[in-house]
Amino acid sequence: MSTPDPRKPDPRNRAAGRTALMLVGVVVTMGALAWAAVPFYDWFCRVTGFGGTTSVAEAGADRVLDQTIKVRFDGSLDRGMPWTFKPVQREIELKIGETAMAFYEAYNPTDRVVAGTATYNVTPYAAGGYFTKIDCFCFTQQVLQPGERVQMPLTFYVDPEIVEDADAKFVKVITLSYTFYETELPEEQASLALRPQEPTNKSLYRGIKWPT
């Protein structure tokens, strides 16, 4: 029986090395695809309304129909978010294409500054792409001081194109749901949060752009 020459590389080691490199390549490629898929999926949802994602516009609709539709509002909090959060009005009836405004109220009962961001969806999903926001508190991070209570506006309309959609034209009620999650404080707020603060216990309307 011959003894293997230690100076010659073992073919089995070379094969194992190639396999390891291939596996690393697969993992890296899958990670890159997953990262790229996030913005693409978000764009796809916004364009199509898939999954109840709403649309965004800079101005109101170009026409208003005589047909009306109801919009119901819902609010919830992620586990661990210390705020209270609720819609000021539970339901609005408006004409399709008409610009309307609704408010949600948030309150920070704690003795610390808390930041939050809202996610949202619309049901039924078929109507998601036609629920169009002009301005919304959900577009930006919200920061509440200790004891601060705010009413945050939402300006929206239901796109008249909904009546041309075979799946959405019979929708009579749309439900808009928000969930607030606690997020890290902005840098300037984080530095201020280190200083003792008195509860503000104030109420205000934040960032209102009245519909014209």
C-alpha cells in the first residue's frame, strides 16, 4: 500500500473548499436579493395597492363623483409602545374624489420623551390603491414630550378610478388602520431627553394642512 505524498494537495480538500465557497456565494447572493426586494416590494404595493397599501398624491382629485363611500378609522399600538393612540372620529362619509381630513390622537403618559412611527393598511385590499393620502402624520416620525397630547391630521381622498375597477367598484366601506411602533429618538431629541423635564400635559394640532 502506497503512502500519500504530503506535498500534493488532497483532492478531497480542494472539493470541500470549492463547496464552501459556493455556499458562501449563495448566501451572499440571497442576502443581496432580499435587500433589493424590500424597496421593490414597497414600490409594487404602492403602485398596485397590493396588501392594502395606499397611494400618495400632492393634490386632490381632478373630479368629484356623486357616489359616496364610508371610511372607517382604526388605531392600535405595538406591544411595548407606551402611548395611547386612537382616531378622533370613527367614521367619515364622503363623495368619491372629495378631499377630506381626519384626526388621530396620541398621548404620552410617561415621564420620558418617546418617538414613534406609524404603519398602515387599508381593507378591503382591492381598495388600497385608490385610497390616496395628500398629507399624513405617518409620513414622518412623531416625537411626544412627557405628558404631551397631540391630534395628528390625515388629508385624503378616494380616487374616482375606483368605480372603474371590477374588484373595487362595489366597495361601500373602506377601513384605514394604523399601528404605532416606538422608534429611536432623533439625535437632537435624545440629547434633550437626558435633561429632567416636567410633563407638558398640553393638547395641540400637529402639522395641519387644511384641504382647499
